[in-house]
Amino acid sequence: MDLSFLVQLLRFGAPVGLASLGESVGQKSGLINIGLEGQMLAGAYAGVLASLATGSPYIGLLAGVGASLGLGLLQGLFVIRLALDQVVVGTSVNLVALGATSTLFRAQFGSSGQLLSVPALPRFGPGLDLVVLAVVPLVALVAWVMARTKFGLVLRACGEYPSAAEAAGFSAQRVRWLAAVIGGLFAGLAGAYLSIGVAGSFAESMTAGRGFVAIAMVTFGRWRPWGVFAASVLVGGLEALQFEFQARGVGLPHQALIALPYVVALVVLVVVGKGGGAPAALGQPYERAR
């Protein structure tokens, strides 16, 4: 494997990898973010708008993070503060994000967007950019925080038995809010990088199910940051491979190459998704006893 293909693998794996990394933090606290797809889409659109307006891809990344975080906090209001069903609220977030970004995009740029082109992230060496360089350190940081710090211990306790965390003097709701913030930050960075760093443009529904794939990769990686990241890189590698196949003229239908990462994600989820490992309180709303 040459260095250029490794860089491509990381570039295409970064959106799913970053989103699944934030999702693993949220799920460890007991939150399952079905709205991850919508958060990524909001981040992708806000990132393109900000980078076009300012000429800076870095400001675009920050704007994408901010848009996703705002949507994540709104979702947190319903699932943490009001203890509503996480799946229903997350699905609503996806629908709102899809409708809002599509409507705004068509109103501003027309149905095709006239082939928008955003300022590219500066590259270092063999095609590396700042986000690709930061991915592995971010995985190491999240893994260390979750396994070696007091916050990580409390986070895991809230996902397993929030009442026990409350009895020990910690606020399960506050911990889940922090997890929602972290998940929103990662989802926004993932979406903005998809539009700015990978596609260099925006298209309606451009996340194309990557948020759902990221949720699946958390299960595939058994809620461990390094395992989650490795699973995401696998999907990213398959996405990069389709472009390699197309460039080499491999005789496979174009649609089959596009579907390949999703088919593999589904297969590995079915094969390795059985068994334990999920936090016991995952998806269960928690209300402090009065």
C-alpha cells in the first residue's frame, strides 16, 4: 500500500470516523443519536456557506461545527431535558435538516448549485490536510479520556446505570449534556470536512447515509474508540477503492461501486453486531428522582 492511497483512505474515512467517534462518546453515556445524519448535513451546508462567504476553509469548518452543535443542543433539549424518545426525536432532526438544507440550497444556488466550488484546505506533503493529520490524535485522546479519566468513568456509569452515578454524587443529565456537546462537535467537523475537504462542494443529501453508517460502526467497533476508528477506515477505504476502480476501468457497474461501502457495513453489522457490549441504559431516557 503506497502512501498516497493511505492518505486517500484516511480522507474518505475521516467523515464517518469523526462522526462515529463522537457517537461512541454519546452512546457510552446512554444516548443514541439517530439525528447524526442531520447534524452532519447541517455541518456540511454551513461549512460551504461560511467558506464561500469568507474565502477561508477553516472558518467553514468552524461554522459547520457550530451548526451541528446548535442542532445537537436542540435535540438534547428534547431527549435529555424532556426525556422524550431518542429515536423519534433523532428522526425528526434528520427530516428537519434534510428539508432545511435542500430548501435553502435551492433558494440560494438553484437545483444544481451551478457546480459550487469551495476554497480547498491547504495540503501538506503527500496530500495531507489539517483534519487528516488530527484524526489519529483525536482517536487517541478520546480513547484515553474514556478509559483513564474520572470523566470517562462517570460517562460509562451513566450509560450503564445512571441511578448509580446519581447516588455517587454526579448528575447523569449533566454528563449526557456534555456527551451531546462532544457528539455535536465531532458530527459538525465530519460534515464540514465531507463538503470542504472531500467533495469540495455541496449537494442535496450529500451525506448519503454516512450518519447511519457511523452509528453502525460504533457497534462494529464494540464501543471502543480504536475499534470504531478502524471500522470507519474500512468503510472509507472501500469508498476510496471505488474511485480507484473507476480510474482503472474495472468492469463493474458504477452503482455497485457506490453501494459497496454500505453493503459491507450492513454485512459486518449483521455478522458482528450480535452479542453484548452495548451500554445497558442505551436509548433509555433518564429523569432524576424528585
